[in-house]
Amino acid sequence: MAASLSSSQTLHTLLCKNLHVSLSSSFVSIPKPLPSLPHCHRFLPLTHFTNNRFHCHRRSFVVRADSNNGVEGVRPYDFDLFTIGAGSGGVRASRFAANFGASVAVCELPFSTISSDTAGGVGGTCVIRGCVPKKLLVYASKYAHEFEESHGFGWKYDTEPKHDFSTLIANKNAELNRLTGIYKNVLKNAGVTLMEGRGKIVDEHTVDVDGKLYSAKHILVSVGGRPFIPDIPGSEYAIDSDAALELPSKPEKIAIVGGGYIALEFAGIFNGLKSEVHVFIRQSKVLRGFDEEIRDFIGEQMSLRGIEFHTEELPQAILKSADGSLSLKTNKGTVDGFSHVMFATGRRPNTKNLGLEEVGVKMTKNGAIEVDEYSRTSVPSIWAIGDVTDRINLTPVALMEGGALAKTIFQNEPTKPNYSRQLELSVLLKSRPYKSTVMSTSTQPTFGP
């Protein structure tokens, strides 16, 4: 099936049909084109074609001979970079890569405020179910305390202010949709192709998006993580931070399991909205890994505002009564009458069903993707950044990793994520009261009770 190039005219004909071929000195022959296919696909493997559609791409590629005078790996790609996951890191890496001249595609699941195997959204955790919506709820929660303080400054109210929780959630979601639209426009303006669907890696250069195959020279995984609820009896009655941001009504009495900053932020939110709040932690103090003075101050001030802390208690089961109320059983006893039980006990990398292990990508025990100092996985053409690598799980870090990766791949400028800039992390606790602290990454704040 090989046709020898016996004359310069034959070679000239090949080069003049939009194929830029670099020939090695030992070049002897090339595969015969398939006459029934569009010219731009005559050298593509048949597995490239899906849904009877042909997508013509003009790409430069190299034809080289092996020791048997055959042809080695002649294959142009649909994209230079294919990114799975359009969160903070994925959007940054894709936009920078496109600005550097690369052809880039990103796939992301349909928008939802609660993440799942079938739902996500452009913007990722920070924009849709993390920093942004949580801040909006924090702002809402602060007014109750300010109404109370305002009396001392001469303010009087004929009736007590009332809060409409459903209005807060509706306006929060409208803002999230606006921000998601901005992220989409950022990608569009950079020339990035955005696809809606679930991406799965088929091989080291191929991604399946809901049944359609796309080839790429490089694949980037930036799918983030999800909240983790321990597997205890009755865990199906619990909610996580995603669901807590999308409740249809304000909790009347809520148990929050966890002593990290996510748990305390939600405790402050619901306390400010006049819910009865109980926090269960397995240690004697909150905020493990923070400065001791901060730990003492936050715990004391939140207690003064009416939040009840249950220290050195481990959840063992959640029980549901006939009236629908929930009870939380711990190693010290049972507390009854909760409308909601929320777990803020950490997050796990969102790596299930991505095809990673099948193509040889090494993973850690908790499901994180192992990468080197340049964010490259054990498969040279596959990269990973952000929370899915479980390094430093913060939005600014994911942004930094995305920018460094784009430079490494497309600027011929190997760039390690500059964690020295993050050696001191400024963390603002979006709880009531607000508190900020600076800490070394060697004692970075930890999730969990």
C-alpha cells in the first residue's frame, strides 16, 4: 500500500495540497492517500472520524522514516491543547495557550449550582459553588448584627427587619449565571473552542466528549474536586457545602460537622441569618493549622454570638425521626431536633470515570493525579493542575499553575509553578467576625473536623 516518490514532481504535488511535510534524509515512501476522503484526512486513522463528519484542520507535521524505511506516526491533531474542566485553572491555562498561538478546546459539563457526574459549569468551584456564592451569603448574614448595633447610633424601626431566604438564593444564582457568561466570553474572545459535555480520555492524545472523539497534542485535566461526606449510617440525610448554598429555605437548626474554615464560614452565615447553629469538631479547638491566637479568638467570638461548639466529638450516625427532624449521634451522645446536618469534612479530587488509570496516569491513594514540578503526569502528553492534583487547593494557586503550564508547553519556556510566591498565604476567614491571618505553606490550613 505504499507508493514510492520517484520524482520531484510527485513530491511537489504532495506539498502543494495544504500539507506541510518535513522529510528526513532517510525518507523513502509514504502511505498511499485514500481517494474517497477529503484531502485533509487522507493520512488520518479511520478512528478519527465520528458521526460521519469530517473536520479539516491545517496542521504542520513531520514524516520520518524508521530503520525499515517505513513511516512513523503520521498524525495531525484537532487541537494543540484539549482541556477537560473549565474552572479557574483550566480557563487560565486555555486562554494563555490560545494567546500564545495554540489551537485550544475546553469541555465542561452543563451548569448547575450543585456538582455531580453530569453537572458542573464554566467557572468551576470558586465561581459557582465556592468563594463567590459564599461571600454573597456572608454579606447577607452581616445585616442582622448591624441592625442590632444601629440602635445605639439612633436608628429606630417600627417593625423588626425580616429576611427572605428565597430572594437571596435567587439573586445569588442570577449573579452566578452572569459570571459564568463572562468566563465563556473570555474563552471565546481568546479563540478557544468551548464544548459542553463530559470529557473522558481515550488514549494519550484523544478525548471523548459525549461520544465524539477529538485528538490533541496535549491534554490538560483541571476538573477540581468535590465535597466529601464520610460513609456513616444515615449519611444520605446529610448535606455538603454545595447543597448548603442552594437550600430552598433557611435552616431552623443546623449541625455542622467540621472545624476548618469552610465549616466556620457556614456557621457564621447561618448564625447571622438567625438559625440555631451547632458545630461538632473532633479536636479541642477549631482551625487546626492556624495561628493559636486566631484559633482562640475565633472560637471565643463565635461562641459569644450564640454558636454552640461540641468539641472532641466524632459523628457516628444520623437518625431521622417520624416528623422529619434529624439527630446526630456522636461518641459522646446524641443531639436531637436538627432540620439539617451539614458535613464540611474536606474535599476529594474529582477523578472518577475520566479514563486516567486506563491510559497509565498515576494516582495517589485519595484519587489525586500525581504530577511533576511542571504539572506533567506520568503520561508525557497529559498534564494536570488545580485541586485535582491536591497540592495547594486555592484558586490563586490554580491560576498560577495554569499560567506556568501554558508557558512551559507553548512558549518553550519551562516554568515551574512559583510556590515561593505562595510561601505565605493570606487567608481571610469569611466568618463573623472577619479575621485574616498569614501562614507558611508548611502549616497551611487544613480541611476537616
